[in-house]
Amino acid sequence: MRRCRSTFVSLALLCAMLVFAPTEAKAQACCAAASAVTPARLSLHERWLAGLELRAQGVLGAYGAEGGFVSVPDGASEQGFTASLLAAARVTRRLQLAGVVPWQETRRVAPERGEVGGGFGDVNVGARYDFVHEHEYRRWPGVAVLVGTSLPTGRAPERAKKSLATDATGIGAVQMHAAVALEKRFGHWLVGATGLVAQRLPRTVDGLSTTLGTQVSALANVSYLFPNLAAAALSAAWSREGDATIDQVLAPNTGRTALQLAAAGVYPLSSRVRLQGSVFVTPPAAFFGANQNAVAGGSVAALVAF
């Protein structure tokens, strides 16, 4: 089974740190609602944040190049686990920096063979600049630009040493990201949308220059804020990756498509500490993806901010 790679969307979610509303108390409330769909983010009064996120998922099946879906065959399975250190820091009122350092483990079972492997994954770093906070113009949404990169610190698939490649933890290429994010609050509701573009730099595999296709993604989410600043959210993320090229020649039918649906929440234990969690699924049915695994899983994160 081909591993589901969601590095770009994960970084976009991490960097989607919006701060809105006309007073600091309301900004904190909006922050709580937005945090329901982001691994880490800062409120206006916060200078830095650190935390640990645990994420587990299992493969349900795979989509073919034309969108057909095949369930995992009998006697085979795949599960993945990721533990990520998260950090964010405020540089100015409008500028924030963020990073993710993941450790990945994979358990893969084929008929009459099983294997577990892992290691450090691709490190993600990014920056967010809020051109417009929502409270600055009453009828305007907040507008922010996000940029970042994924560094090939993980083990690329062709460098895997184990027979089932469970020790492959990265894509083997530098990945550049850019996004525009919008967010608007309506009473207890917060609505957001993010459009993203990613480009992977060329790399050499077995003497051939290969480049993964440009990836575009869209994220939409709606959150509800409770009086105690807890929040619940629903989100949908769609991504499309173009065909890869090998020695400047397009490789047809190698592009990837995926749709992921998620429900998430955040609960404040104190003014400094909060817990976040989510459950997610790639619908295991035809035409919801291409050249991609269908997965289901969940995450939990503990964050402390100052």
C-alpha cells in the first residue's frame, strides 16, 4: 500500500493561526474556535507556544488512477503513528513563526509477513502574516498569507532498508508552500477557508531526475465556541497533485487526489494549557481520491502557551 502523504495539509493547518475580534477577550474566544482545527496557534496576548501531538491512522484501502477503490485485501494491513513536537512564536503583532518535528512509526502486514519501522520525518517550518485582522474592519474577514517549507529530514522511500519500507518517513524532496487564509466570526460561529499551493523541488532517484507535480489544496471549516472557551469544529480538506515528471518527461496517471473529512475540538484546562483532538477519514468509496490510500484515524495534542 502506498503511504498517505499529508505533510502539506498538516503544515497548512499548523500555520492557519488567525487572531480576530474587537477586544482581547473576543480574540481569545475566536482563537479557541480556530484552534479546534489547527494543531497549534497563538492568541494576541500569547508570545510562544509548545506542545506534543500524537496521531494514529489505519489504511482502509486504496484509490486507483481512475478513482476506483479497493479495500485492503485479507491478510494485509497498515497502521501509522506519529508523535510531533509543535512550536510557535510571535515576532510581531502580525507575524508568527511555527514548526513541526515529527517521529513516525509504521506497521505494515502483507500475507505471511509483517514489519514495523520508523524514524524522524520531514521537518516543517512556516510563517504567517496577518494583513487584516477581522476586528480592524467590521465587515471584512481576516486575511493572511502563509509561507513555509518541508525539509527532507526523513528517510525517502528509495532509501528504505526494510523489505516492506516501513522505515520510509519522508518524500525525499524539499517542498515549498504558499497559502491565503480567510476567517470570519458570526456570534458563536467561526467560518474559515484556506487555499494552498505546494511545489516540490527536483531530486535524483537511481540516476533519474524526478519531480512531483504541483499540489493545490483547499480547506473549509466551521467552528462553534462554547461559553467556557471550548470549541468544536467540522472541516473538509481537498487536495490535487499533478502528474510527476521523470527526466523532464511527464509520467501520465501519476497525479494524486484526496478528500479528508474531520471533526475536532479544543478544551482549555487553564489559561495556559489546552487539549485538542480530532478524528478524520478519507471516504473509503470510489471517486473520493486517486493514487492515494484511504485512511481513518485520530489525534490528540497537549499545548502550553505564554
